[in-house]
Amino acid sequence: MLEQINEIITAVQGAVWGLPLILLILFTGFLLTVRLGLLQIRHLGKAFKFMIKNEEEGHGEVTSFGALCTALSATIGTGNIAGVATALAAGGPGALFWMIVAAFLGMATKYAEGLLAIKYRTVDKDGHILGGPFYYIENGMGKNWKWLAKIFAFFGACVGLFGIGTFTQVNSISSAVTNFFDPSAENVVSLFGRTYSWSTVITCIILTLCVGLVVIGGIKRIAKVSEVVVPFMAVLYVVLGLIIIITNITEVPAAIVSIIKSAFTGSALAGGAMGSMVVAMQQGIARGIFSNESGLGSAPIAAAAAVTKEPARQGLVSMTGTFIDTIVICTMTGISVVIAGSWMNPDLEGVEITMDAFQKGLPFPAEVATFSLMICLVFFAFTTILGWNYYGERCVEYLFNRNKTVVKSYRWLYIAAVFIGPYMTVAAVWNIADVFNALMAFPNLIALLALNGVVVRESKDYFARLKTMK
């Protein structure tokens, strides 16, 4: 029965993540990149400056940096560690190339999302900031498009509950902890007709309690936790990645050649040249979107809460998230896995591939390398769970007109989903996440294409005013 369900999920995943969606994501990013005049290159320095320098004027609930950290807490997660490895295993090293290409174009997409989130956000009677794709669809495209906003909100709530927010994160955390503390599964217990390590069960209970304590505090508590944890975990992981690259520097050129060559010729493991090139594109772009969420419509929900009066300024801050997440962190993971050759081992899956690469690449004992990666993964995934709870709740609020009872019910369902996450199979978990990601992306991409003229006008006006202020 479970095998049949997995086959159905895999078939649906293949259909929704077919060429139409991949081309739509790339076309949206390409159109915005061209119309904004390669903004992601010309204004990247300015974006990083705004990222650390908060705006003093304007309305909002958290600082621009706090909003970015909330968004990064949701984006920097298992996609950076397990997702990249999964993409390389299925599509070969070329998947990393397409992941980076999609991220470069996605920076323009993320900029547009952040800009529109601020431009079309609203304030409710209690003084809470409300924003995100549902509001720029409804307020920007018009009331006749409210049905599209509702579709986005529905799938957004599902992505949080069944996709990026819970199952994939908790599953990866429990795998990493179990691989470190009980790799031989010597201490097991029978649950749901299967045997699980006690490490998995204990991790599950502790994680559920920690998530429950934080998410009950709402956006401000999530932002506070994220502002501390996100910079720490990102720096730690980048340092580990740099150590692997520096200590194996002679193998880096060959790894880069393999990544570029495989992007166009495909991988022998993935079949014929043309077919495997499509697989590399599909895996790279799908996992890249899973990781950086450009075009998905999640980050603008957090961006809308930023204290700012300039939509374009917040767009620039939002754009740095994709650069940090994919072009820096995912590339570190990908090169480490390619150097080690771990992606070719059929006995490894998900986080186990990255774990193997770190054990081979780091000049430390295997236990130290495994522990270091486990710490990174636990923090990455924990903050992703927090960020997506916020996103999911905003989607539910929009769907049910801020009905507090429904929102509280969603919060408890979310905590329950965290609890059951470790007991699901890895393949099923990632395929479910991919399906909901795609269904959430469609309404947002339609809105971005419809409102691209607004993005261009706002950007020209803002950068013209910036020049006069100098």
C-alpha cells in the first residue's frame, strides 16, 4: 500500500515539475533580470549595505534585518545540505550548475517579490502588518483575482504543513542525529509496524517541544531567535565548506569542469545525454527553488513585516537571501559532494551523501566531521520549521479572514506534523514537498508577470531618487 502511494506521489511530482513550470520560473527570472537591467549585479553591494543598515523611518513590526533573517531561517535549511545532495544523486553534478543559473535569475524574482510585498501590504484594525503574494495579487491585480490569491494561500498553508516546513526538516534532523549517536541502530523500538532508533524518537520529542515553545510567541519571537541563530549557523557552515575546498584545492578545478560538462551532457547514472540533461535541469532547478524559494512567494510574507517606507529597498534586502542561500551555501555543499564523489554511491540518500562528503573532505576525525554537520543541519532545519510556521499561519489567516480559532488549530496541527515527520520515508517526504512547492509557485509567478511593469516603475523611481540624494 505504502509503495503504491509513493509511486503515485512520484508520478505527480514528475508531472508538476515538468518543463512548463521550469520554463515559467526561468522565464519570469529572465524577464525581470532584463527589464531591471541586471539589477542583481549592479546593485548587489547596495543590497548588502541595506541588509545590515536598518531603516529608521517607516511602518513595520520587525527590522529589515529581522525580516531577512526570518526569511533566511525558512530558506537556509535541509535544502542546502540534503536537497543539494539529492539533486546531485538524481541528476549528476550538472544539477548544481542549473541550480546556480536558476538562483542568479531568481535574485531578480526575489527582488520583485520583496518590492511588491511592501507596496501592497495593508494594516489591520489591530495594527498588524498584512502582506505577501495574496495581498499583491488582490490589491495589485484587482479584486477579480482574489480567487488566485486564495489558491496561493491554500497551497502555502499545505507547503508549511506537509512540505518544506515540517516533514523534510524533521526527517533530516532525525536522520543526522541517529547517524551520529546510533549509526548501527542497536537501540531500537517498534512503532507503526516498523523499527526506529531511540535516537529518532528522543530527537522527535525534544524538537517538538522546542518548536512549540517558540512558535507560540509569533513573528517577533521567531525573528529574535532567527537573528541570533541564522548568522551563526550560516558562518559555521561556510567555514566548514571553505576548509573542505582549501584542503582539497587541487581537486576543485576538476570538480568545476565536471559540474559544467555534466550540465550539458548529463550523467551516466541518469541515462542518455538529452534525457539526463533534462533530469539535471529538473533536479537542479526544483531543489534550488526548494532551497532559496525564489518565485515560490514565501519570502515576501516575511518581507512585508519589515520596518521600511521604500518597497525597492526591501526588494534589494530580500534579494541577498537568494545569493547567500544558493550561490554561496548550496555551491559549498555541491562542490564538497562532487570532490568526494559521494553522489555516485547508490547506498546513500539525502543527508547521508553530504555526511559522507564531509567525512572524506574535512581534515578531522570522522566523528568530528559528522558532529559538525549534524549541528549545522539541526540549526538549519530548526529555524526553517519556525519560519514556515509563520508563513503557514499568514496563509491560513488570509484564507479564513483572520479567524483566531482556525489559526490556533493550524499551529497545533503544525506541531503534530513536526512530531510525525521522522517516521516517514525520505523519498516520499521530498516528493510531497516538491508537489506543494510547484502548486504554490504557479499563482505567485502569474502575479509577478502581471505586475512586472509596477516593479520596473517603482525601481526606476527609487534609484533616480537615490542619485539625487547623493
